[in-house]
Amino acid sequence: MEGKKILIVDDEKNIRNVIKEYAKFDGFETFEAEDGMQAVEMCRTQDFDLIIMDIMMPKLDGYSAVREIRKTKQIPVIMLSARGEEYDKLFGFELGVDDYVTKPFSPKELLARIRAVMKRSAAPAPAGDNNMLKFEGLEINMSGREVFVDGKPVSLTPKEYDLLFYLVRNKGIALSREKLLEEVWGYDFYGDDRTVDTHIKMLRNSLGDYRKFIVTLRGMGYKFDAGRE
């Protein structure tokens, strides 16, 4: 992680300082913005490897800032918020946010999540994913990261793609929430089962009638069952 650039966006200087000190100790190069507007301007002129973005800020909130930044750059984002309701997380994930940390947080946990997001972002595409897979009217181009429902392209968030592709590559296998967190998000102890459930809900909504292929295993997790009616 040496030399990786992190933009820390929060209107509370104390929080910026804490994150900065831990990130520098871990070898990251840090930059700061005190509101969403400043973050957007910085991203227009500089490149960052990851953004830590607070939600409630003056001038421009975190959600709006991410939306503006994502118009031109696909930088991984970890959102910070004092609110932990499912709706807030769902809204952030729909914007393509990579992770969501609720205040107050452990700096060590945040650093673990930063490393996990960076590791995922740098990971090459799995070998052997060159074919277009088809399950009734659901078509999945694994190498091209494309999904079609009844011939029409479907736009998924980066994490929805990752989750769907992992489920498909392990079709028919029962996968616990903990396993999905470890393999798709890159961490287990720091994960939250609700993160998986929220993304499954989003993914099912995106797949329409073919949501039936993602089967809930009560008390355990999920599996992709292509033969399910």
C-alpha cells in the first residue's frame, strides 16, 4: 500500500487528523477536504486511489459529491456516517460506494477496510471467465462485466457485479454470509451480515424475473440455483 493516495473528506478536523495519522502510519499518502465541494474540485485536478467520504457536510453532502466525482472518475469510496440505517446504506451502495462505516468507528477497523477495498480494486479478473453464460433470459458476460435481462443491458454497481459473478462461479453451492463477505468484500471479522443482505436485495431488483436464481438459505446465506423455477 506504500505510496497509495487517499483523500479524506470530513468537515470535522479531528476526524480527518485521526484517519490521517493512522493512514500515514500504514504507508498511505493523505490529502484532505473539509466539504464535498472541495473534494469534487480536487478530484478534477488530481487522481486518488481511494476516497473516505463523510455524508453530512456543508456546501455539498457526501452522496452528492460521490455522484459528481463518479461522472468522470471511478475512484473507490468508503462512506462515513453517524447514521447506520439500512436506507442510508442502500442509497450509498446504489451510487456504487464500496463500503460504509458508521461513526463512531475504530481507526484500526477503518484501515482494515481500506486495505480490503484497495486489494479488491487492484485484483485482476479471474481466469476462465471468458464465456457468455446464459440462464434462461439472463445473460452474463464474465470477462466484459456485462449483464443482460431479456436482451436488454442492466446497469449494476461494481459490488453487485462482484457478488453476482461470485455466486455464478459457485452456482449450486451454499454460501454463508461470512463466506460472501470474505470472498467478495475481502474481510470477515470487520464485515456486517446486513451488507450482504442489502446487496442481495439490490441485485435481485436489478435482475427482475430472474431474481429467482438467487436462493435464500434461511439462517445461513445464499446460492445461485440456475434450475430454480
